[in-house]
Amino acid sequence: MTLDRREILRLAGVGCAALAAGVRPADAELAPSPASADSWAVLMDTVACIGCRKCEWACNVENRLSDAPASTFDNLKVVDAPRRPEHDSFTVVNRFRSPADRDHSWTVKLQCMHCADPACASACLVGALAKDQTGPVTYDAWKCIGCRYCMVACPFQIPAYEYNKPVQPQVRKCTFCAPRLAEGRSPACVAICPNEALTFGRRQVVLDAAHTRIQASPGRYFPHVYGESEAGGTSWLYLAPVEFAYTGLPALDDEPIPHHTERIQHAIFKSFVPPLALYGVLGLVMHALRGDNGHQENTSG
């Protein structure tokens, strides 16, 4: 189909209007969301955890991550080597030992923390990652452009990329079993835990329970709930028998991670992307005008 100058100008006008309507202030889009007392949360008690890996198996089955048989998760030696969640394993359990007493150990379950103000969602340019008001940080594969900025932004190094898929690879991470939550059920890992090391409930209720445990057994727990305020608060909370420097969890201040990055990101994209898009439309118009003028000159000569 051939377009004349008038049609191209009309389409250019529509494009400019769409750009103007579609470009919104980034500061308004990415306003911080404080941790909600009514959102769902899970308390991970590293003292109660026995490192059985049943949570890993339940997660694998619930999310259909691999065809590994249940017996694969009976191997408990793997918890002694530090592991991180991957595209085909949304949660892992690692063992840590006391520097002073190697016989004293504790196991820590790692997965997406589902931050109240997630850095991954803030870094995503197309809104593929978003914080649901009920707690989960969700992922929309249809929106994802594969830039992997979320992987760089996450302070917990959780999002994983399907490098093994040459066609339509996705960013993968724990979903907080969002479909189960919508049905009124607890996450699969919580439901299967045999030692009640995982406690599921409303965030404030779970927090209160964590502080009650600390007060009831001051010698059993380090007096801090990790995730209560770190990075602005997370949906996964932790108790440990030692300082959290010995649990594999990063030391973070109370300010949400996006507050550190959005000042730079917004300054760049608010001022840079819209002009680039408009310049592209203007270039199309100029090309059409040049082509039309050249056609007129040739026919008159």
C-alpha cells in the first residue's frame, strides 16, 4: 500500500498525540508503596527449619519447574553448598555454620522477598513487574522485553533469566503462589513445611508473632526481624539465632532501593525518551515531504 503525503502527515499527527498521551511522569508511576499491614506475608524461622527441602519440592511441583522426581529432593547434602534461586528453582535452602562452633548450624530458605517497594518493578521500563496490593510481586511475560534491568536492580539477586531458551526466554522468580492466594490458600512451601518453620498470615499479625517469639526466647533468637524495615519492608520476614550477616541475607538500610535509583533513572528517561520518539515521527514527516517535492520536480521537468 502506498501512502501519499497527506496520509503520512495524518498518521504522524496521530502518533504524536499518542506519544503525548502515553508519556506520563515517571515519578507519579513509581511512587513508593509502604509495607501494608494487611498484605500477605511469611515468617521464616531459621531456628525451626530442619533443612528437609520439602519446600523446594512443593515449589517445583506447584510451578511445574522441572521433571525432577521427588527423590531428587531427598539429597540433603546440597544444602551445605551455597545456592541461589534459578529459572528452574524458585526457592532453595542453604545451611550456614557458626564461625566459632562448626557443629552449630541453621538453614535459611531463599526466594523472592516480594518487597513493599520492589526495585525490580521500579527498574522495569515496560511494567512487566508490578507489586500487587495483596503482597506478591507479579510478572507479565507479554510485556517483558528481556532487558534484564530487574536482575541488576534486585538487592537479593533473585530474578533469573532463561538463557537456555533461544526463543521467547522469560525472567523467572517466585510468584508467592499468587494463584493460590487468590483462592484463599497458603503458598505451597508453607503448606508442606513439616516443622512449622514457615508462618503465613497478614503482615502485621506475622510481625507480631515474630516479636513474641523473640521476647519469649531471648536466648534463642537474635533480637531483630529481618525484612520488617530492610529495603522499606518485605513480605518475607526472618528470625535467626545469630546476626543476619551469617544468614546469606544482604545488609540493607531502611530506605527502599528505588529511592536510590529513581532520581537518576527518571532524570534520564523523562527528558530523553519522549524527544527521541518525537524525533522519529518528525523524521518520517520530513522524509515524506522530501519525497513529495522530488516527485513534483520530476513531473514538471
